[in-house]
Amino acid sequence: MTDLSRKRVITAALCGSWPTKQMSPYLPTTPSELADAAYDCWKAGAAIVHVHVREADGSPSIRYELYEETINKIRAHKDCDVCINITSSGNVDGPDSERIDPIIKLKPELASYDAGTLNWQHRTVFSNPPAFLEKLGYALQEANVKPEIEIFDAGMVYNTHYYLKTGVLKAPCHYQFVLGCPGGMPSTVENLCFLKNILPEGSTWAGCGIGPGHLPMMMATIAMGGHLRVGLEDNLYMDRGVLAKSNAELVTRAKQILELNNLEAATPDEARQIYGLTRKVF
């Protein structure tokens, strides 16, 4: 057995729902661009890619056909065994079935589970009501897809304590802290420590910071033993005023920082062991 104690999982969040080509021309949005970005991130050291899809005009989508095309194009790279994580929140205005069905039909290793509702960026509502979260939790269990429990505020962690008691979620859980989004908790070390300390026992976790919080939260997460998420969904820049030219560029830097700390980027199969994922056959 491989010693996993010095391994850290890198997830690449490729495009998200909010960044646009106007913000960065390097943002992948089409199925072909997303698949190429996923492959490049895997080669650079990412074990997981977090997938949102976009319509032809760049708007966020939850359309099954776009997920299917994107994932098929990723898997067309026959040497690529990257773990796939599909979002359940590409467009929160659609019906529950449209948010859940692509995950159930495509059965990735992971799918995002945003554990509560918040006022997103002070301009809209990021809606994840209890009825939806219950439906999603049970659907993921039935499909044998691991929830990646995304946490933007502390109350979301406490929601998951309740859902563990009621059976909507099953332990051990995996959490993704996303700090620095307006409407959620700011990117501070104190907040990261607090969230880590209220996790259910036996959970795995990863951290990331939005925009300027990207590097500070990466450093703190490494120091605290967590796993990493990087990518253009969260941060468009390599340096102040300097756009990252690809998701893979951000993955490469994360891998280098791990190595400076005498750590290693986990392979996809090692990530499956660490997070307790079921490898899917394609």
C-alpha cells in the first residue's frame, strides 16, 4: 500500500458559473475547451477536475447534453484517469430535476453539494433549499456518487451535521471550503481553522480562497493538512494584474508549493483512496 500521509489532492475548478471571457480570454467554456483544460490539468498534477458547463453564449448551464459531451471528450483522452466532479449548481434557477439528472445519468466520482443558501455576491440568491438538499443527498447515495460538500459559511457545516443524523448524508464526508465570496465567510486563517474544527469526525477536507485569498488560503490549507482546489473558477490571476494563461498553470504552481513543503500531489487513484471514491468504468 502507498503511504498517503504526504499526499495532497489537487482539484482544478475549470470555469465555474461567474467568470466570463471578457474577464479572461483564457477561460475555457466550450466542451472542447473544457476537455482540453481537464487533460492539461491532469498532466500538470490535478487528480480531480470540477466541471461546470456553459451555453454557446457563455451563460451558465445545467443542460445534460453539454455535460455528456464534455465528459465524453475528457474520456476520449484514453490515458487520462482524472476523477470527475460535476456541479449541481451550474444554474440554480432551474428545476431540481435538471440540477440532479446529469449527475445521476453520468455517475461521476463526485458531485458538488452546496450545503445551504446564501446571498451570493450581494446581488442574487444562491438557492439550495432543504427540499433540494434532501433530494440531492438521497439521489447521490443511490447513484454511488460522493458528495463534495461545498461550504461558504459556518451554518452550512452545521446543516450537514443535521443531514448526517437524518441519513441524507453518509459518513465519512468530504468538504470543500470556499472562502472569500461576498455573502460568505472571508478568506482568513481564523475562519479556516474554525471550519476545520467543527467538521464531523473522520471527514476529509480541502480549502480555497476566491481572488486575492487564493494564495493565503492555499498556504494555510497546506499547513493545516488539507487538500487543495485551484482554477479559473476561483481565481483568474497568477500575480497582481497578471492573468493566468490556463488552469494548468495554476495547478503547476500548487504542485510546486506542495513540493516545497515536502509533500506530493496525489494521483487520481490515490485521491480515490483518500476520499473514498468509487472508480467509474467508462
